[in-house]
Amino acid sequence: MENNISINNNECRICFEEESENNKLIHPCLCSGTSKYIHISCLNEWRYSNVNRSSFYKCSECNYKYKFKYLYPNENNNKIKLHSFILMSLVYFPAILTTLIVSSSDQYNNYAILNNLYYNTSNYTKFKEYVTSQEYISLYWVIILNYVLYIQHVLFFLLFNLYVMYHINSENKYRYVSFHKLKYIFQILGCFKFIITYRIFCSWNQYSNLICLLIVFPVLEGVNYCINIKNHNITIKRLDEENINYVLNYDENSVETENVSHIDNVMYLLDITE
């Protein structure tokens, strides 16, 4: 059977063409008579051409507000609301406590962490002796604090994204990754900023500049976490805002799959209106 074969004599109130296999008619509002039916493609073309007007969500003739169904599940409940003070406490208190434990263990093991952070060159050996002296031992603690925050941040990145992927609906996982992909790059760079900076500045013998950066990094660590969570919420918001919706028939007993089977019309219209 050809796709353009007419199914009944009802006409679309916009294009005045009849219903066909690939272009079905629906009656989304209270209009009757010759204005009762409209093609799903014609309706959505009209809606998206008037996206900032009331015609997007209601009939301009009878003022009936359309009943919508969304192609993807709503994800608004997966936004993370965490007070900044609580977040900062979760970032810094465990890190400071762990730093005290790790630094004591590292000193007992002849500064194994410092030895593994960079190759034992003559300049680095002098730097190590400098920061481990009693006079400048606070600089050593700064290095260990950055090391602990680095490990903590990597764990946060892994666990946070596992949490997100677990709670987001399966239909939205690919969309989330697609929308969030550039933010992943900055998250990964944020995780490994300590190791990257440490190796680069040690290779350049820029130890004074390295210490300055290592003092700044812990201060900005909490901000980094806040940005990651904010970016997550922005992506969740975008998932819902760019969720494709389609209009249902006014009759609650009508088969909703009528619209679902022709959602490609909606997707096409969405593409051409972007």
C-alpha cells in the first residue's frame, strides 16, 4: 500500500489535505467541524514557528491548553541541591584529617610520596630537603594536602559520575553525555591539575612558582566542586528544556501511539527550527 493513500475524508484545518499512513490527523483541542482535525506535522510546524507565543501550548481558536507528552523522561528531580557550607565541609575536613595521617606515615617511610611525585634529580633533591626541613615543614604539608585533595578529587569524579549515570533514566544517558562532554574535559583537568602542575614546574625547576600554585590550589578546590555540581544541574536543566514534546488528542480514550509513531515529524521540525 502506498504511503499517501487516504484513510478517511477528514481534512487538516491548515493544509486542507486528508489523512494518510505517514501523516495522520489528530484533534488536540475543543474545535469542531472543519477545524477539528490537524496533521501532527502541521500542528508542530505552527507551534514551533510561534514558540515564544501562547500558540505553542494552546489553540489560538478555542484557547484550549494542549495536553502534552514528552519523548524523554523528565530529569528535574536529579538536580543536586547541596548547601555550599556543607559541600566545603565535606571537601576540606576529611582532606585535612587525612593530610595529618598521610604526612606522618610519609615521614616515617622516608618521604616516599615526595620521592614518587618526581624523579630524584639533583635540583629536586635540594627542593625536597628544603621543604622537609623543620623551618619550612609547612610547605611539605601543603604538598601533601594537595596530594590528598588530588586523590579525593579523582574519587569524587568517579563516584559522582557513577551516581549520575545510575539515577538518570536510561533514555537520557546518551543525551546527558552528549550535552556534558565538554564539561567532562574540564572536570578531568581539574582532577589532575596537581600532578600536571607538579611535574611541569619540577621539570622547569620553577619551585618557587610551584609553591605559589600549590598554596592557591587548595583554596580553589571547593570552588571546583561547586562548579562541577552547578554544571551537572545546568545539563539536567538542558535535558528537560530540549526534551521533545508532542500534543495528545483531546479525547482521553484516543490511542496515544498515533502521535508516537510519527514523532519523526516532530524531530524534523525541531531540527529545521534550530
